[in-house]
Amino acid sequence: MPPVSRRGVLGAGALTATGAALSALPAAPAAARSRTAPAQADVVVVGAGLSGLVAARDLVAAGRSVIVLEARERPGGRVYALPLGDGVFSEGGAEFIGPTQDRIAALAKDLGVGTFATYNTGKNVYYRNGKRSEYATDGLLGSVPPDWGVIDLQFALVALGNMAKTVPVGEPWKAPRAEEWDGQTFHTWSRSNSLSSGARFLLDAFVSATLSVRSRDVSLLYVLHYIAAAGNAATPGDVNRLIDTKDGAQETRFVGGSQEIPVRLAARLGDRIRYNAPVRSVTSGGGGVTVTADGITVTAKRAIVAMSPAIAAKIDFSPGLPAGRAQLMQRYPMGSAAKFVALYETPFWRADGLTGQAVADSGAIDTTFDNSPPDGSRGILMGFINQTNIRRLDDAPEDEVRRAGLESFTKLFGEKAANPRSTAVQRWDNEVWSGGGPVGIAPPGVLTDFGAALRAPCGPVHWAGTETSGYWTGYMDGAVRSGERVAAEVHAAL
């Protein structure tokens, strides 16, 4: 049986920053390769993140035999409980859910994982051009800071929303103006459709906070689809649903942390999951596939690769993948993300009338949230280290990252933030089995030329992962949806 308790999953050396380059997956020792054990199943799933686990669950329920191969020693992928010491954990990866994220909500309910509201009482903090201000979030602007360019920003957001309404969810390359929108970056569009520096900063901050890339890195069409995808079949996507806490994607958190979901789901799958088994090759032929991982080789009728395109590209596929899929994986990079978390005796910012949420234009951290437990028995601040700064800090020692993070917290929340009980950082860029986060993104030209390859099976090889989802791509809900979709697809093909 795999480890099922948080203590068992998150022992020493569980998910730590490896510092290994994304371009070189660690090679298996020769002795391990020579001891590869054979196994057989109807379906082999590569990756025990949410999408792979959900796909395995549904296939098992349909009567199929399944083996899941996971490189790490834990389930969850980009969902991870970050240890802060003394038995305290915080969210190191995906954590929030909100309205229309029905599939992750249903999975959590089935597994007995409860939810609670993200702390959102009081004022937010806005730091811009060297000045700190506080603002209420219950007015017409919601969580949008009251910058002098806010009217300019609202016109731009309305335009984005209207454009997104014309983008088919799951198939943005079919939008009437797909070629035009995919031929430019979000940065180019935002500069052509806003005049004030405040609006331009906040448009950039929107992309940074949601995708962990700079606006110059991502296609306008990709951003429009991200907006269109922020809904469900009954509710159209909305840009405010992406950025807001109340009634938005950051509205709710999971009791015990989001990793409770993959841990409990993995427990149901039992020894069908093989940990510490990074997949090295997938060979198709003879009406099936042979998947070779460290310590095990699995022959199956079908394979599901449940990971981001960038990491899937590190597997040796034989025969080679169709050019469209191979080219897609070369062009779909991960965002650059890190979370910095500090533990305090109390959530002191609440007594100061603050939500713990902030947006800043300088310093290592550009966005923060209150990650304290539901009862507020201790204070936990979480900050996203933005893509420019995490690249600068990728090779920095832990104490330098800690100093930079605390400087940002102190600037935003005062001197009480300077002396936490403990801190921790999850640098996803340095995490070899993810290579960044929170999601793979498409630069200009990728969706229109290669987007159709995101989900299209390659013979007996099928694709999952949040990047392949229509609704809520990039979120836990998208991962669950992709697992459900690929399981139905594979079951029908067997």
C-alpha cells in the first residue's frame, strides 16, 4: 500500500527543490534499470497528479486494470503540502477553488474533504511607485486596486471579456479572430488598448498572478481562452471570476490543505500506484504500449500521459510522436512560480483590519494571501514570488530567498511581519518533475498551429493534465476534468 497519511507522504526529502535543470531528467542508476520488473495492465497511467489519479479511479470503476507510475514518492503533482516545522503545513502548490469549479468540488465531497472561506475581511494592501495604501474590496471595483488608471483598466477588462465570449472553450484556435489574436502577445494588446501606467501595470499583474509569466511571454489568444475557460457549461467564463476572492477563483480553501484530495484518492487506488518510478520511455506497437520506468516495465493496451506538455517531452517515445504533438511539446513552456510562506503566532494583520491580500509593483513578492487555518489559531502569510524575481533567485541560497520574502512582507504588513516563527519556500522552477508552474502556457502562434494536438491521441497514447482541459485549464478543477475526459476516451477505445 502507498503512504496515506500526511506524515507518511511528506517525510524527509518528499518534495524538495532539486536544483536539477528541466532539460535533463535524472538518469536511473544502471543497477536499477537492470532490475526492471515486468507488469501488465489494461491501462498504464504516467503521473499521479490529480488528472492521472482521477483517470485511474474512473477506469478502475469501469472494470479496467490500471497501473499508475509516479516519479515522486508522493501523489499530487503540483498539489503539495509545504512543511513549516512543528507539524504545521501550508499550501506549497494549488490551493484555491471557487464558483463553477464543480468537478474538484465533487471530488472533494466524495473523499470527505471539507472547505472553508478564504479570509477576506478588511482591506487589501496596494504598493505602487513606493507608496503603500489600503483599500476596501466590497465596492464596485471589487479586488481591483484604486489606481488612477482604474477607469482605463475597466475599459480594457470589458474589451477582454467581450473578446473572450467569441472564443470556443477547449478549442480557441477556432475563434473567428484566432489568427489575429494568436499573432500578438498580451503585452502588445494591452499597450494598444490602455493609456495609463496604472492600467498597464494592473493588466501585467493580472497575467503575472494567474499564469506566473510576463505579459510579453504569452499569446493574447491564450489569455482570452483562459478567461473563457473560467466557468462551466452553464456559466460563461468571466475575467472577474479569475481575479476576485469573493465570488472568484480564490474564494474557498480545503480543510487540511488541498493535498488531502490526492492523498485520499491515492489511498483508494492502493498498490496500483508505483512511486519513485519516473518513466523513461513509451514504445507503441503490436496493438499496445510498453512503458519503461525506473524499476518497472509495464505492458498495456493503452497509456495515459498525465503531465504538462513540457515534462512529457522528456520521455523517449518510440516510434516518434506525430510532428504536431512533438512540436507542441517544444513550444508549451511552464510558468515561473514560487511560493514563500511565513508562520506567525497569530494572524496579526487581521487585528490591523487587513485581509492579508496585497498587490505590489516591487520587491520579490507581488501578490499575497492569508493562508492561516480556519480557526485563526496561528498566522500564515503566503506570497507569490513573481516570475522575474524567481528567475533571479533560482540559484540563490535559502537565506537570501528568505530575506527577500520577509522584506516584501514587512513592506506590505509592517514590522510584525519581520519575525516569523518559521518560513518555507517552494521553488517550482527548480522542481524537476514540474519544471515550473502553475501551468504550461502558449506563446504567440502555438494555439493556432499546434493547439489541436493538446488532446488528440497518438495511437495508443492518450493525453491528460490541466493543460488539456477546456474549462478551468491551469486549475485543480481542470486537472480533474481532464482525468474524467481521458478515462472515458480510453475506456471507449479498449
